[in-house]
Amino acid sequence: MGLLIRNVLAVLPAGQAHAVARHDLYVEGNQIAGIDEEPQGFVATQTIDGTRRLAIPGLVNAHTHTYMSMMRNAADDLAFTDWLFGTVVPIEDRLEPEDAYWGALLTQVEMIRTGTTCFNDMPMFVDQIARATRESGMRAVLARGLQGDAYDRDDFRLAQTMAARRENADCSRLTFRLGPHAPYTCGPNYLRMIADVAREEGMGIHIHIAESQDESDNMLRDHGCTPVEYVRDAGIFEAPTIAAHCIRVSESDRAILAQHGVSVVTNPASNMKLGNGFAPVPEMMAAGINVCLGTDGAASNNAQNMFREMGLLALIHKGTHDTPQCVSADEVLSMATRNAATALGLPIGSIEVGKKADITLLDLDAPSLTPLNNAVAALCYSASGSEVSDVIIDGRIVLRNRELLTVDEERVRFEIARICARLGLQG
Ligand code: NI
């Protein structure tokens, strides 16, 4: 079984930057097996003519909550605490496991159609998200959101994570992390327990840190430290950690994050929409922190489209720092691809021999990509995601000429409408 993408303009890594040139890409099984050089014994059972296509590494959404898509546009223009505790949590309390399955499928349809091949998720009902992901063909890292106060290894949510991890051990596209929700929803003993389990089980962590000014103010008042210090002192950073947001991080916080090799996921649309400000991305890059990019959930974004995030990230820091030279298009593309691969510890994020075959193709006849002049700049400043024509994940074509081959989209829309009606949402 081999897939040949012939004569395609491809974005390949070149040091810290990217190089764009025409290549033949050979995919064997779930791996990129050759670039321009046909692997021995290769038999092309499928061929894609890449003449009018641009091949990029599949985008990686490094922070989201895929089950939330039925809450899209259901809680907007509200203050953060009103948004979370006044609207989102009361809806979450009424969600059934099956709702999370359909919500996750809808999010995955949106992500595949806009070129995302892998996502780092913090869901409820982790087994339902695993089920949806097995069906869609996407690659995912799942960390069931955990909250608590006590050192409690019998915590049923933690048990859910471990059960889902065991049940899905046969699916190489699924890996699992531990997901303590945030410093303001997890007590120090609970975080210490999560850190201990992570170390013993060899698992990574996915957590929200320093998302709002209120979070930092309350932490200083109640514990006399910053959210970053609180999480560090509980031992969380002893495990490989991915921290979402990190908006309110001082120079000393940034030094702590860098020293512990914490990867940070910035979520520009969500952060702006909730009025939380901007993560100090240029300053984090200068401190040597591995910065990645995510959408956050549909209730706070309200799209799951990484092209929109790349565009925002490439622009907002230029605006806030009064210089166009603080975050380049090349760096943004890396944040959406190989930086996330580093954070997740997965062999993805670049078109290279030996990497998993997660490849997105864009239609070069799209007006937004004409003329192309600079492909990497086009990805950040011109593309909207609508140019995505084909998506290959783990060597399998899941989107072919804009036709989704893995999910019945009409059924998903029907089920989401049914769920919205039950929850009293407009649908
Ligand atoms: Ni989040």
C-alpha cells in the first residue's frame, strides 16, 4: 500500500525556517517513506496529482475542548467568570456522554476541513472523544479535565482517563495525558497527586495557567505567589507539561517555564474574545520557551480553524509591539506544526522522511493563494482554511477533493440540532 503525491509544491523544514519547492512525496503505511527518491519496493496504490496543490505538514491544534462545539455562539461578549461559571459550566452539567461524542465529531469535521490533522484536547467524557477520533481518522492527545482538592487517587475522573487509555492502547493515533484543569480549580494536594501519577505512569500534563488577570490577583491574595509558581511548587513541571494561555506571566515566570521545558500554547482568538489580553509571545520566544498555537474550545473562540489563529498570531504582536519583526510567518507556521510535535512528543509536524504521514494539501487555484509569491507568508496572511482540498492523516486520505471520507456530516448536523434543542440552545 503506497500513496504517491506527485510534483507537489511542498513546505519542508530548512533549519529553523521552511523551504518551498516541488517534490514527489512517497507515503508507505503511515509514514513518509521518501521525498523525490522512490523507496525500494514501493507500489503506488493511490496517486494524487500535486501540480496545482501546496503540501504542508498537517496543522496541530495544541489546545482545545472538542466536545464543546454545540456551545458555539451560545455565550458571547460576557466577562470571563460569567462566561465560564454562568453559562458554560451549567450547560456542561447537563451534557450526556453521547453529546460529547457528537460535539467532538463536529469539531473534528471542522478541523479536518481546515487542514488540522492532530489536536491536543482537554475534554469531558474522554472515552467518547476517543470513539469519535477513532472514527474520524484524526490524531489526538486526550487529557480528561480534572478538578479537585484532595490527594485522591480514586478520583473518578482520573479513573476515566486511565480506563480510556487502557481501552485505546491498540490505536496508535491516540495518546493520553493528565489534565489538571487550572490552578484555580485544583488544590495543591490534588496537583501533587497528579504530578505523582504522571511521573509513575510516564505521562505528560496538559493544564491551563495564568489565563486572566483575576486568576493572578486571586492567586497572589490567597497563596502569595503567581499561578506559574503555584503549579511548579506542586511538582507538575516534573512531568512534560503543556500549559495553555500563560497570558499573565512575568519575566521570572517565563524563566521558570523555560527552565522546566514547559511548552506554552497561545490561543489568540479565545484570549481576545474573553478580554484576557495577549500572551507575551515574543518575550516567551526570547526566553527559549517552546511556543505552540491552539484554538481553545468553540464556546470561547468560536471557530476551530488554525488558519485563523495563524493569521491572528502573525498580526497581533506586530500591533502590540509596534514592530513587524517580532513574530515572523515562518515562526508562526512552526508553532502550528513542529513546535506542537515537540510539545506532544510525537513524530509529526514536518514533511520529512520517517515522520508520520500527516499532510494537508491546499488548492493553488484559490484566489487567496494567487499569486503565491511566498507560500509561508500566504499560509499566515492570506489563507482562510477554505483552500484545503485534501488531508492525509497517518497515511490515510480522510479528505479527498474536499469530500470527507470518514464522517457522515449530515448525521452530525442532525444530532447536534437534536442536542441543542434538548439543552435549550438555538441550534
Ligand atoms: Ni481551554
